[in-house]
Amino acid sequence: MTQLDALKRHSLIVADTGDLEAIRRYQPHDATTNPSLILKAFGLDSQQHLIDATLSKLKNEFSDPQTRIEKAVDRLSVTIGTEIASMIPGRVSTEVPARLSFDTEASIHKAHDLIEDYDRHGVGRERVLIKLASTWEGIRAAERLERDGIQCNLTLLFSDAQAQACFDAGVFLVSPFVGRVTDWYKQHTGETYTPETDPGVRFVRGVCARVEKGGYETVVMGASFRNTGQVLALAGCNRLTISPALLEELAADDGAVAPQIHGRDSGRQRPAPMTESDFRWGHNEDPMATDKLAEGIRRFAADQDELEHLIAERLAG
């Protein structure tokens, strides 16, 4: 049995890609996308027919060029997401633009637009997760969207304060990052880590333990892996979102996989809900988390800008 097949016995596998061929090959349960992955998909030969068909419908829809480009990004994300949804049994995550990370109302409006577009494509909201950055404003947007029946995936999660605020808000799923946490510690300490001492692995295990101790319903999905050792060290986490390169490594190696994270604690010891000041202070006290959240938002926004530039060129041509 391959390590990938063995891992599937303990965690739901999520493909961290917009590459339809990779999704077809590895048969994940869910799939996640973001501006960086849509940007990569824009350059794949296999996606060109979807891109051309989507953009051709927009050329005469909007008089304002910038509105046309922004709508093109949304439509392209939903078009690729719709194709992904037809290939998996579970959900596809689609991201609200990073530039809205500090605007609750705009994030909510964008989420409703995306859900309505999916509905026009025949994909119900029960098959979609709206991805939002785990800022205070993003968490508040998710809280309201969840009440509206739109479930959310809170991404760029690096601190215990972010995790607790998400649990308090009743969000469906959180994506604590592994690799980017470890990257920060390697850069600042110069140390190397085993899977057991890896700071990113230990952080995600802590998020899982917090869910168990509080009896929260939020799903934890480990994300941003750098190697298969990190992935296997989190076997038993509810979900693991894994890049095609690491899926390929796991599928190529045989071996048993033992769960490293086990069932829920029945203690149900929940802290009082976080206030905004609690959240901001708690997150601020973690220099790694403040650095990586800000960097992650900037990187996603830069990829969104590059994608919009490529779309503008394609529309002009």
C-alpha cells in the first residue's frame, strides 16, 4: 500500500492546486485554490480552453475596464472551481481577494457574489468553501457568512489567537500553515528540525488539541507543507491540503502510516470568547505570526495583481 493510500485512512486528503490533471490523478476528497494557484493554472496548456471561453464572455459585459478585469478573476476562479467540483466528492475552496482582508463588508459582498456565480454554474453552496484571511475583519466576515449558510475556510492562520477567534466565531474550517511557520523559525534560528521537533507541525498539533479540549466543531486542515515528513507527522488531522509534488512522493512510496493525532477530548473546557483587543494583543505577541500573516496577505495580493495584468493583456488581445 502506498503512503498516500495509507494516509487516506486517517485524514481526508485535499489537493492544494488548480491543476485539473493533478486532481484527476490523485483523487482527493476536496481541493483548495488561491490567487497563486489560479495564476499557475493560467499558464497550463490544459486550462487554456476554460480561460478563453470565460474571458470571451466578458469582453462586452462591463464598460469599465477595471471592473471587467476584477470580474474576470472571479469568473475564472469559479470556472476552474466548477471543473474541480465535478471531479471530487467534497468541496472546493475559493478565495476572497487578499486586498479585502481588512474590510468585513466588502469580503461578505464578494463571498455572496462568488456563491451566486457558483450557483449559476450548477454548484450549490454546500460544495463551496469561501476562503478568507484570518484577520479580525476576515473572521467577523466568516461569522456572518456562516449564519447565512455560507461555510468558510479561514486561511493564513499562524497564531493561537487566530485559531481561538475562529473557533469562537463558529467557522467551518481553519487552515493552520505548517511550512511557512517552519520557514520563519529556520530563518531566525538557523536550526534544522525533525518532524517531531518541527515548529509548524507542533503548531498544528496544538490547534488540533485546542479543538479537542474545547469540543469545537471547526475542522482543522493542515496546510503549506514543505516535505512529506511534515505531512505524515500530522496523520489523523481532520484534513490535509497537499501540493501535487508531495502527493506524487506519497503515492510513489510504500509503507504504513500511523495516526499522530487522535480523537476529540470530552473535557469541553472552553475559554471565554475573545474580544477584539484580546485577539489583537495575543496575535501581536507572536512575532512569527505577525510577520507571516502580513507577508502572506502581500504575496496573495501580488499574485492577484499579476493575474489581473495577464487577464488584461488577454482581453486586449
